[in-house]
Amino acid sequence: MSDPEKINESERKEGTDVSVHSNWGPKLFVGVLIGILLFFYWLLIYSGGVTVHHG
């Protein structure tokens, strides 16, 4: 008996569904990407850009 068969049998005995997987990873990636894009929009475009003040 191979190892994946052992894992599947043990999960079936515990009553867990093997076919259900968490999919929050892509949603987290898209959320962070949007947040970074909004931050750089605010930093460079909305606020007038990065300027150097001599004084």
C-alpha cells in the first residue's frame, strides 16, 4: 500500500473530506496586490509625487 492511500484512508476514518481545500491564498494575494497598487497611487499620483525640498 502506498503512502497516499494511507493518508486518504486515515482522513476518511476521521470524517474529513479530502476533496475540500482552502482557497484563501489567491484571494489574499489579490487583496495585497490591490492594497500595494492603491498605496503607490496615493504616494506618487494623488499626493503630487515625491519632491525634494532643499532648505
